[in-house]
Amino acid sequence: MTDPFNPYLPEVATILETVQETHNIKTFRVRFDDEAKMAAFKFEPGQVGQLSAPGIGESTFVINSPPTRMDYLQFSVMRAGEVTTMLHGLNAGDKVGVRAPLGNCFPYEAMKGKNIVFVGGGIGMAPLRTLFLYMLDNRADYGDITLLYGARSPADMAFSAELPEWTSRADVNTTLTIDREADGWAHKVGLIPNVLLELAPKPENTVAVTCGPPIMIKFTLEALKKLGFEDDQIVTTLEKRMKCGIGICGRCNIGSSYVCVDGPVYTYAQLKALPNEL
Amino acid sequence: MRIGVFICHCGSNIEGTVDTATVAKASLDFPEVVYATDTMYACSEPGQDGIIQAIKDKNLTGVVVASCTPRMHEPTFRRAVERAGLNRYMFEMANIREHVSWIGKDREANTNKSVDLVRIAIEKLRRDAPLSPSKFSINKRVMVIGGGVAGIQAALDCADGGLQVVLVERESSIGGKMAKLDKTFPTVDCSSCILGPKMVDVAQHENITLHAYSEVDAIGGYVGNFQVQVKKKATYVDWTLCTGCGACMEKCPSKKNPDRFNEKIGPCTSINIPFPQAIPKKAVIDPTTCRQFVKGKCGVCAKVCPTGAIKYDMADEIVTEDVGAIVAATGYDLFDISKVTEYGGGRYPDVITGLQYERLLSASGPTGGHIKRPSDGKEPKNVVFIQCVGSRDKSLDRPYCSGFCCMYTAKQAILTKDHIPDSQSYVFYMDIRSPGKMYDEFTRRAMEEYGARYIRGRVAMVYPKDGKMIVRGADTLAGTQVEVEADLVVLAAGAEAAVGAPKLAEKLRISYDKYGFFMESHPKLKPVETNTAGVYLAGSCQGPKDIPQSVGQGSAAAAKVLALFSKDMLESDPQISRVDIKRCVGCGKCIITCPFKAIKEVEFRGQKKAEVIETVCQGCGLCTSTCPQGAIQLSHFTDNQILAEVNALCQS
Amino acid sequence: MAAVKYIASDKLPDWLKSLAAKSRVLVPVAEGGGVVFRPYAPGCRPVFDSDATAPPKGAVFPACQELFRYEQGKDPEDPGKPTLKLIASTEAEPTVVFGAKPCGARGFLIFDRVYIGKKFPDPYYIAAREATVFVTMACAAANVENTCFCHWVGSGPADGSGSDVLLTPVAGGYTAEAVTDKGAALLEDPALADGAAKADEAAAVKAAAREVLGEAPDIAASPAALLAAFDDADFWRDQSDKCVSCGACTYLCPTCYCFTITDEPKGMSGRRMRSWDACMHFQFTLEASGHNPRPTKAHRLKNRVGHKFSYYPTLHDGLVACCGCGRCIKSCPVSVDIREIVQNAVARAKG
Amino acid sequence: MSRLEELKTRIKEALPGLECVIGWQKGYDPLHNTPLFMRTDADVDKLEWGPLNVHNPAVYLPTFTGKKVGVVVKGCDSRSVVELLQENLINRDNVVIFGMPCTGVIDLSKVKARLAGAGVSAGTVTAVTDDGKTVSVTAGGQTTAMPLAEVRADKCGRCQFPNAVLADAYVGDPIAPAAPAAAADADLAALDAMSVPERMAFWRYHMERCIRCYACRNACPMCVCRDHCIAQSREPHWLTQDDTATEKLMFQVVHALHLAGRCTECGECQRACPMDIPVLALKKHLNRTIRDLFDYQAGVDPQAIPPLLQFKLEEDNIKERSW
Amino acid sequence: MPVLTGKELRIVGFLCNWCSYGGADTAGVGRFGQPTDLRIIRVPCSGRIDPLFIAKTLINGADGVLVSGCHPRDCHYAEGNFYARRRLEVLKRFLPILGIDPGRFDYTWVSASEGQRWQKVVTVFTEQIHALGPAPRFDAVSADMLAKAAAGALGQGGNRVAA
């Protein structure tokens, strides 16, 4: 084919496996049908992809498997609107379209040698997962790694299959928390920002990476500030309604910054410089 | 979604005119269909097992069965897919029997049409979502409307089963038509002797509340939680004080009123207790004839009443009864014999209905059990019975058979002979319908032992001549004209729907047929259920029935109620409307139009929104077609589902 | 620049006919009470003396365009195994847009910087852009409308940038100047004569039109001024009060390039399409959760004006994302005037 | 002039208790007035009254949920206010209605056509005067006099409600309505005269140029779904984004049928259409149907229930077919 | 699958579940033969039928649409068909202004017991649609007609059809 690269044309991929993470989060593991393209595929932690099913439409999700593990690309979809509801109807063997990688990535190079604090809430854990696993796979490059992951209840906690490993590894410090007391819960109980203050990670030579629902982010930012983190030590990743994913269609901008190409990863310092329109 | 499609042969019912294998093959070309097959009888056990097995083997997440009408087997298949672990609402049916194979002979067209119907079922299924019912409590009280023998039986069975029963009777006493009968066929035992004890049981049962002389005014709510407004019509007698002593009746100066209990062949007083065994045995004043009301002065009864029960200023009263189920047992009325002018009913006093004849036969009737013809009180010698008056007669818009007239006519012929040994009965009949236990034997006895002359043929006319009624008709077996000089002519008037039955049906939200009889849910398999959950039928309100059938249905309805109430919580049908609160603009158009008041206005973050009351919503979807922005959607019949069906058939 | 050519009005149909023989030719024609671009057919009477109601945007950027078709299938051995084929075509039909005002063509300069970006050049746009030639018609003084403000945005009624050929109405016909090589090729047509003699007249027509427009206010401060006003809710309430949030301004704008992408299935196949979208619509930024970063018309109008006069120029060397055609003002059902909003923002910043 | 001044005084009196008062002011050129949102006395001084007040300010009322606002209305605008009240979309306590007798507004399309006939562009208008009978428009250096009766909106020619049907402050004496129009409006009459297939061609031709901007919808005071309109939703998914006359017509059908029994025929849909598509004819036709079937017109009685949200057991004018 | 060319036309039915769908079942049980064109979409109540479904179906190219519900006063949901009657009548009168022959749409009432009536309705309606022939399509209006529209020359043929 001599056609120029068509950024709108997805790669056809097959769902290898799905995991019903919670009542409204379903994980899809997909592989391009074109093995050569799969082998050549490169992305960086934090980058997103447009996952689509024919006739249903596209939606943007972070590739939450790390670039160090390329057996498949993993997307975790929370059922919210029409497209995500339809995507939830897909099963192993079904065909999807993937346009990836899109957007920027976490500053994982710049983070080398630093301590990392991950603060994830609910589905917000998905984008953190890719960086977290990437760092585990390159463990020597980073300092202390702390993970604080919270959800409303144990049933709302995605990636439950991996949690035993994350909590038992000696080289990371993982804390799980839920909002309210529940039977059989052996971990923390409390809202993420409060637990974060309890954990009180030191800001020195540390980067905090956080993602979660808006209200959680608001209070997590306050907690991080209280703990002494500067704006440029806090990294987050945004969600916006996107269509093209390549900076053209015009809806995901915050002022002159297009989340689909300039983001979704921003430091808090960068965000503060943008108009206030989240 | 992974869809499996099953095309049923229904033996040769479908396969005879539809190529099911082709339909199955074509189904595979539709989106998300991963498995399609034809099957001999989808509804049979092996058929259902096949579906269950396929769900498991092929990891199906949705199923389409193309077979008979969903009104027949949708529940069957829903249960089947549920047994296989799917949500029961991930299922759709295509009706390729009633709507295809049975109405068209062209195999190609039928096959093509079946494919279309399967396709729209698939497109609908693709947009189905799993639904789960929510539970709500039930009020374990039952209302029985109508205190005839069917209603009495239903009430007693329910009450004996431990339920609180509210029995509503239009007349001032329960008993219905059976209370008016002298004897019953084929045993010829005394009607009031067998009904009386049941009536007394009703009166004495601690679980039964009886509202006599009352009518259902309005019905709200839904299965498990109906609110019924009962209008207690003014009796002008305080029944808490009335002892039924009858002193008022003795003194009442207005004595010449037509007695409704006696089918107007005898007089009664304006203040009246209809018959000695009445339950409740309480007096009622008829204000249309009572002098106190008509002329404004009298007051005799008030003076004589030993308990001071007379209350001329009484007004109708509405009481609200909360019940969880309703049994309609409103019975039937008789065909108006005056409509058959050639027989002279209504014009000649000696042409009477069978039920009037019962009153003449009855010891508690106006003649004390002596047969005296109405015109001159003479004992008749020749009695002519004419059957099928207002039955099996298309010209009268009464094409149906009333069922019990053949039998009671035979009974009356026998009783006539018993009462007047030198009498002669003649019975003009079309066919003898006597398919019951001991029934045919009974009619034979009338002919053979009691000498009733059965003449097969229609009567052309009845006219008076010299104090006799001349009955002229044909004997079709002999091929001759016959003429009988009768002293009394008894017309076996057919049964028709009770007066006001359609109105009650509308209140109950149940269907009725063109004659006013209530529609059962299924003529064979659900004879006492209706299409409205929690409403059941007993007795002749559903169609003419004799006593054993009525009693049987009364018990059957009671059994249904007891089964319904055997659970503590009912599950609501989850196919109800749901509001997308993000899209609702709070205009309230759905609230105005909802026939069930199932939508209320709520405040959500300072904005008006609509909210569906789950247990009240009946799933009609009127709100969905009323809401301009489609913010309220009827689950399982969403706009997108219907649009997908439309697009499957024609897409621009 | 190549020599000026001339074509007499009565020769115009010949030229159009010869152009139409080679490619699709879109000309402004009256339809109902509006003027729209439609394929030229002999006998059709193009409207050149007023600007078309709708610009020729659709020639390069159709209101709705198929990105690709898909065909779903099933493994014949195992119908449970789906197959999926995507079929895309970026081919564009050779087109001459004839008789648009220069501003209508100039709008694509704003498109170009977005659609012909370095990282993700848009193949559909590029193909259509390359296949399209713009023969525009400079405005005469009588054509300059109250809503025209091309001179505010660094342009003018005879600004040929974005055009391939610029026509200028003169007595008896039109002068034609090639602006690009593509345009020069079009002028190689026997219907056209040498126009050197008309050059001065054409220059005078252009100057007269420019004269009517008068002085443009200085809006150089608008990028900063609009950003400064970002959080001033009352300001934006006042600017947007009368806006009814329809899409007339954006859909008629020669520079508005936003789109949405939707899938339309039909059985086992379907299309993914992109179609014009308007930032003035609530749904434009509505997220699945129900959250909307631009929930009110004030937010949305702020973004529209901000995009054109602040964000875009910030990203693209000060180029304002507006060609000054004035359609948004003229066609607005309630006469929202973008000039006024920009000026109000500038004035606000000055204090 | 004094009547307008009196109106301004009344508005200024009420203004302190109101979020704003909606009216009209001069627009970007002499031919165009534009809606005005008065929040200060200085704003009130900009208020205009006359045949250029073509907009229906009722369209803005539902956006002020929970706030008390004033609105200046022409008779026809007041019907929209009544309809909004009737449908529970605004609260009577939260709206103060100011009215004045109206003698009609112009139809800009007619003026444009007139000017085009005179060889000048409506975009070059430099002055407009009106003496109550004639509108004089100066453009391209020449002045064209147009009798108001010829360039006014169709609705004004047969207006039965020149005074607000509901007002809290009414300035001036109510005037008599126009004589009821004997014939249908020209647009409807033209459609009536067509055969059914011709009508299909008519709509196909006109819908072709629709740009799907939804100005017709957003200018409609009764289109209260607006942000949630089914035209742009996928759930439900009534329309595709295809640029076809069929989809565009389908939207007009949606709009018209959603307005059946609710439309006050203010004509904003057609006036707002930048492509000048005669979409009002559909609503006029429906209103005629509603009048024939249910003897009803919208926006007259705040207590009425729109005819399609109610029923009669026996319908007076619906004759069902027998089979 | 497309309609059987030359044999069938595309006729879509919207039937309420309780009465008319049952009536169609009753017709089936009674083996009351009918033309095969009709495709039935089952809805709970005629009140569920948004007139827009019918408009959409016709604009999408259906040759006929038939709606049937419970007889007035017989609605399973008490009132649905009363609303339907008003809305459907309005639609029927609206269709011709769009350029759709009103004969392509009919609504009626058939009860669950009226199998024979259903047979008659389907037969008569199908004949009616066949008499009208395949529906003209919006996307296939002739160039000639469009030219007439552009010239403002419609409606001068004198073949006025009552609105």
C-alpha cells in the first residue's frame, strides 16, 4: 500500500481475554491481528489509545499495561456512557479497533533516581498501573516506590488479581484503602487523602503521581501540598471527551493546550498555568 | 454479545410452510449471531435442553427463539435461559407460527418473512440489558367482588387459607343466582339447603369482611397493593342496629313493588329483606318506592323498628380497602326475553323465564312453592319449555351456547311433574347439551321417566288464545308443524354478561370480550388469571357456567391468590420505565400522562426531575413516547430498540 | 506574478463549461433565500455580487465524510469467530471552487496549520486540498457589507492568500490574476484574454473596496485580553446572554474546522464518519459521566472567541483563526457580534 | 415615544428585584435589532420598541431556572410565555411580564428580497426609519420605502393577539386585533396547492441546503430539550450525522411533531434559519390540524393542558376508518 | 432480507402486546390466511408508539405502516390508546404535507379475540399499499421535479390533493 499514513484508521485487533474487574469496570487485553505491526508497536507509559468497536464508536483509554510487557495491550473500561456500555458487551475473540499510541507520557525518564508516590482512586488506578509496572520492571532505576490505592469498597477495587503481589512485594510499599469498613477487609479504611496524610511520604527527591475522580484529586492535591510537595512534583493525567485524538477535532482543549496531544499527563504546575476549565 | 438463534419446527406447524433450516442459516449472517440451528420442538424438554446446552457450549450471552407467539412461551424460554445462567431478559422471540406459518401458504414468502422477524428479534436483543426485578411487600388481603356461589367459594377458600377477605356484593344479600334456584341438577337437591350453610359460613367467618349492597367505585394500585374504593350504597337502615326481625316489612304500607329477588313475579315492600335466609339479614329501603322518600311522609318503619335502625338521611359512603389481590366473580345476567318478540316475553304474563319459573317452584317463592301461572294464578297443566332463547342465535348477537339451560330445563320438566303429577311438559330444543357427570342420564330421565315431550325444532311464535298460549313450531325430526296449547310457557333465557361488567373491567384494567364477559389470560392454560397481575376470575363473569364449574373456578381463583400470597415479597416486573436524570429537563409531561401515577417529581441538585415509582409502573411506555428528549425509557422497549427494529426492516 | 488576464462576462460560461469538463466546478447559486455552492451546470446562474450564505468550506471539508467503511464477517468454519475488514479511501474529486469571496478561500489557511500538521497530517483533508482550486472574486465597494471585517484580521477584500486565482470585477467582465501555479494553469484557457489594459481599473476597484472598510481597530492585544478575561464570569455572561447556542456561526464559518466522529452501522457493515461539529453545542464537550467542562453557553462562546482570537494565534504565530467574512454576525439569529466581544475583551484588559 | 419611556420607567422600578429584564436594543446595523439583557438603568435606556424587534425573548426564560427575571413581550411572545407556564417550564412567580401593544414586526427575508429587487445588498443598510405604516431602508446610497403591510411577518397580518395575553405591567391601551385572515399564509397555500409527490420534491429541494446548525431549534421558545435534543444523542439514536436531505427532513419532522399542540407559531424557527428554509410551514400545517381536531391553540390559557397530553373518551373530530 | 421483489412490499406493523398482537395470534390460531408483506413489531401498548417511529419508518422507505391497539376503553393500561388515537390522527394528517401519501399509514383497533377482524385489516391494508405501489423515496426525487422546485414551479399542475 502506498497510501499515506491514515491516523483515523485503527489497527484491527482481537480481544484475547477480558476481566470483569468490578461491577462497572471491565478489562480488555487485545493484540493487533497484524503481528508485524504488533511487534513494531512502541509506546510509553501514560500514552492513550482509542479503542473502538465497529458500529459502536471510539473512546479514549490509557494503555494500562506497561511497554515492558507486550504480550497484549490492556485497556480498562469503566461503563459510563453509550460507547463504554457497548464495549462492555464485547468478549474474548471479538474484533476491536485500536488507534495508539496517542498523547504524551509520564516523565518516566525524568523520574529516574527519584522516590515515587502513586496515589490512585478507583478507575484512576488504570493509568498509574502502566507506570507502576514499568517501574517495577525497571526497579533499579527508581528510588522508594509507594503505592496508595483506594476504592469505595473491596468490590470496587480493580486489578484485584494483582493486589496480593503488589502488597506482598518487598520493594514497594503498597497501601490499599476503602472508604468504609467492610467484612473481611484486611487493609486500611479511610478516604485516600486522609490515608495519604497518615502515610506522610517525604517530598524530598520525590514525585507524586495521582489520578482519580475529581473530588479525590482536589483533596489529594491539598494533602500533598500540606506534606510539602511543590506543584512541579505532582503529576496527574486528565480525561476529556476526545474524538480524533490527534489534536484536530477541537474539543479537548484547555485554552491552547490540547489534552489529546499535549496531555493527558500534566504536572500540577503546568495545569495551574492553563485556564481553569477542567 | 454472542447470540444463539433457534428456529423451531413446531412439528410441522412451522416447518410445513417455513424452511427453518434456511432461516437458521440466514440468521448466521446477522451481527453477533454465533450459533443458529433449527429444532423440532423448542419448547419441549429436549428443545429447552438443547438451548441450555448451546448457551454453555457456545458461551452464548443472548438467545433468540423463533417459534410460536411470545404470549405463549416467552416465560418458558426465559426460564430456560435463566437455568443456563443468563439473565432472563437476554432473550427475544420471533413469532413465526401464528404470524407466519399459520397464515400464509407460500413457503418462499414465509421463509423470507421469518428471516426478517428473526432479524428484528436479533436487533432488539442486541440492545437488551439484563434486568433484575426489585422486590416489594404484599398486602395479604384479598377482595372478592360478587357474592354468588363462585365468589362465596373463593372467599371461603381464601379465608380458610388464612387470608383476610373483603367480599363485596351489589345486592343486599349474598347468594347470587343460586339463591334463587329451587333445586339443582342433576341431583335435584335443594339449592338453598346446599348454598345456605356456605352463606352462613361467610357471615360467621372471622376472616371475612362483607360489604353487601356495595359496589366497587375505583381501583388504584397494582398487584400486592391495590387500593379499592367501595361505595356502600345508602340502605337507610343502620345495619349495626337492624336485627332482621322483619317488623318493618310487616308494617310497610308500600307493598306492591316488584320484587327483584323474585324476578318481579311477586310483590315486595319498600323496606325489604329479600329472602328469609339472606346474609346479611338486614333490611333495605328502596327510595324509589318508599313513601317517606317519594311523598315525603310516612315514617312507619322508623316508628315500628324496635332498635331505631331507620335512618332516612343516610348517604352513600366510600370506604377504601387495601388489598393485594382481587377476584372478580360478578356472575351473569339473563338475556332479555322481550327481545324475542315472537315469543311474547314481557308482553304475555304467562311467558316467563326459567329463573322466574324457579321462583314459582321454590317453597320460599311468591307462590309458596305452588306452581301458579302469573296471569290468573291457575295451576298449569301443559307447560312448554323453549330452549336457546338468546343463546346460539346470531341474529340476536348471542351466538354462544349458555351451557346450562338444557340441564335446568330438564330439571324444571321433572319438577313440574313432581309438583303437578297430571301435567305434561313439552320441550322445544335445538340440541341437547349435557356433557357432564350424570347430566345426560338426567335429561333422559326427564324424557323417559317423567314423560317430558322433547321436540327438536324451533318455535316460530307464541300467542294467546282463549286463556291458553298457543305455541307453534316445527318438529324437524318428524318434519311436521306442531302446535301446543300451553298454560304456561317457560323460556330458557340465555346468560349474558352482568350489567356493568365492562365498566368494572375497565376499573380492573382487564379485557372483556364483545359480549362483556371478562377475558382470561389464556383460554386453556390460564382460565382464572387475567392479563392484570393480581386480578383473577371466578364463575360466570368469564362466560356462562353451571354451579359445579363456578364453584370449581372459585376454588381455583382462591388457589391462585393463596399461591400469590405464599411469598412475603413480590417481584416487580423489571420491564419498566427508567429516567436518565442527566437528560430529564423536569417538564413533567410524563407525570401528566402516566395512567398509573407512577411518575413523581423529585428535586435533584436543585433541579426538577422525574422519577419512576418502580412498583407502580406497569410498563406501558406512554411516558417514553411522550418525553420529547427520550429521557425516560421503557426498559426492553427503548427507543433505540424499536428504532433498531425499524432499521432492520428499512434503513435509509 | 503572471500577467493579468481578462474575461468578458459573456465569455464566463465558456470558461466555466471548459472547467466543468475537467473537474467538478462549484459556483455560488441562489437556492431559496440563500446562496450556496453547487456543481456548475450549463444554464445555471452564479451569484457573484454578494457573498454566499454558506462558504465553500464543504468543498474541502465536507459536512459529513466517510473515514472508512467496515465489514464484519464470520469464520465460515466457526461463526463464533468474527472477522473485521476496514476499507478507507482518501481520494478526492478534482474541484474548482469558482466565485467565492477571497475570505472564503483564505479560511483554509487556518485549516492548513491544523490539518497539515507534522505529527498527524490528515490524509483526507490533504487530498481534498490538493484536488481543489480556488478561483475567488475580489469584493467591489458595493459588495462590502456591514458585517465585513477582513481588514481586522490582517486581510482585505482583495487578499488573494488562500486563492489560486483572484478575479476582480471590472466594467464588462473580470480581470483574472493567478496567485499560484495551480491557478496559472487554469488561466490557460482560450476564453480568457490579456487583461493588462484592465489592470489599473481592477486596482481601483480593489482600493475602493478597501476604502469602504475604513480603519481597523488594533486587536493585537486580544490573545492576552481574552485569557485575562477567562475567569470573569460576569463578562462572559454579558457577552453570551443573547446567544441561543446554535451552530449557525460555526457551520457557516470558513475557518471553523471542528468535527465529530460517529459510527453508523447497517447490519454487518457500517461506516465511520466525521461530520462538522459546533463548539456552541452542549454535547460538544459532554463527557460520558455527565460532566461537562463547558456546561453553559457562556463557557462555550468563551471558547469559540478564545480559540479564534487567543489560543489559535498563540499556537500559530499570531495568525487569527478568523477570516473576517462576518457570516457569524450576519447569520446569527440574534446578531451576536464577535467583533464587539473581542473589542470588549480588549477594552476590559485596558481597564 | 412617551409610551416607550413609560415602559422604561416601569422596568427601572422593577429592576432591583430582578436578575435582568429581557428586551431589545439596536444591533450591529440599522436593520438589525438584537436582544437586550437589562441589568442596570443604563441598559434600560437602550431599550427599543418597533418593527425591528423580531426576536422572541421568551426563548431565554427557561435558562433562568430559580431566578426571577423580567421580559418585555409582543403579543405573540406572550403566548410563548403562557405556553412555558402551562408546561411547568417556568414559574409564574419568577417572571415579570412587561407588554406594549404591537403593530407588527418586519420579516427580514422580505426586506432582503425587496432590497435585492432594488439592486442593493441588505448588508449595506445605513439607515432605517419607520412611521408606523412604512419602513424606509437606506442602502447603497438609495432609500427604498416599503409599506409595513408588505414586509411584515406573515404572523402579524393575521395576528389575534397584538396585546400580551398575560402581563404584569402593560403600557398603553390594548389595540384591536387584525381581521382574521381569510386565506392561509402564502407558504402554506403554496404547499396546499401541490400534489403529494410535489411536496416531497419541495422538501427535498429545500432541505438539501440545511447545514444542521439547529438554529431553528435553539431559537424556538418551546424547544426546551435543547441541550438534550434527540437530534444529537445516540441514546436514543434517531438521526445519523449524514449530510442528506432525508436526515435533515427527519429532524424537521421531529421538531414539528414535538411542537404539535404546543407551537405558538412565533415563526422563530424560520426566521433563525440562516439558509432561509421554509420550515415554519410544517408547524403551520400542524397547528391547522390541531385546530381542526381539538379546537385548540397553544399559548392562550396558562391552565390548559396541551391536546396531545390529554384525551377524550369520545373524540369529537376523529373519524376512525372502518375496515 | 429484502422484500420479495415484485411480490411483496415493505409493510411494517406496530402492534400492542395485549390486544392486537393477540388478535394477530388469534388469526393465526384460526388459520385466517393473510398476505405475507406485513412485519410486526411488538410494543407493550399503542401509547408506546411515538408517531416519530412511523415517520421514521416511512421516511426510511417503508411502503406502508399499520398500527393497531386495543379498542378505546379496552386498553390494558387504561389510557394508552386514547393518547395514541390523538397522536396518530395528527400524524396521519401531517404525512401528506411531507409528501407522503396518507394512505400509506393507518391505525386501527383489534382486540385479542378479533382474529377475523385482524385478517381483514391486514388484507385490506396490504391491498391498499399494493394499489399505491412502492413508496417514492426522498433520496430518489427526480431531477425533473427538483428543477421544478428550484424554479418555484411546483403546485401548478392543478392536481391538488387535500391536505
